[in-house]
Amino acid sequence: GPEMRSTGEAMSLADEFPEAFAKAYQAANMQLPLSGAVFISVNDQDKNQRIIAIARALYRMDFDLIATAGTHKFLTENGIECKKVFKVGEEGRPNIFDIIKHGKINFVINTPRGEKALHDEEAIGAASVLSNVPFVTTIEAAEASVQAIDCIRHQEFGVKSLQEYASYRNR
């Protein structure tokens, strides 16, 4: 399908959304991790059942979870094991920028809100891009990414022609 690799945009087709999303990542020359560490930092509005479900799914897939203080507190209060890390502007090292830069993070979920959070997000985003670490900035993208990771881990992707998809859709 159409791709805009320079901006990271891609389109793909599959019978199910998680497979299509995983293929779009691959078409944009990004690889979703199948193991390793995931950094999670969400704004207060996103500290809800959706992020709990995302974190639990990642934990069940044996990912190590790393979170900033507020997210760490929320996740641990909800029974999810994770490690705490310093934010970019906080005193103390290593902070999340250092950890990403040194290749110890494989996926980033960061939903910033407010001016300070946007400054941190710029640094986290820059470190992620430089380190070729996929990152998402919305809960919806995090949910889709986790579904895609699970899909990649459990099935092989097939290839179909556009005609096969068209004939399937026209039934």
C-alpha cells in the first residue's frame, strides 16, 4: 500500500486490525519489540483502566516496565510491578533520557499534558528517534501497539493481493 516513509506514515492491509497495524509499522521501517523494557509515563487523565490493561498485557508478555513517579505509583497501587525512573528535568541520574539513549528501553508510551510535560516529551521523543525506539503519545496508539506486538508473537503474516482483499470485502 501507499507509504510515506520519510514521515513514518504507511498503510497496510490484513484481515484483522492488529496484523494490519504491525504491518504498517514494518512498512514504515519500524520494528515493534517482542521483548525488553517499556517506558510508561501517562498524564493524570490517562491513569485509568485502559493503561492498567496495557501495562498488564505487556507484563504478561514478559516486558520489564519502567515508569515515572506518578505513573509508577498508579501502576503499583493497581498490582502491576514496575521500576521507577527520574523524569528528564528531575534531579537524579540516570533519567529516562539517559536510559533510552543507552539502549535500555525498547518501546515508549508517553502521553504528555501541560507545558512541562511537552518539554519532557520532546527530549524523550528525540532520544527515541535517535535510538530507533518506537514511541507512542496516545492511549489509543499504545493499545494498538500492544495488540500488534501480541499478534507478531503469535502468528505469521500472510501476503494477499489487493484482488483477494477486494473479493473478500465484496461478499
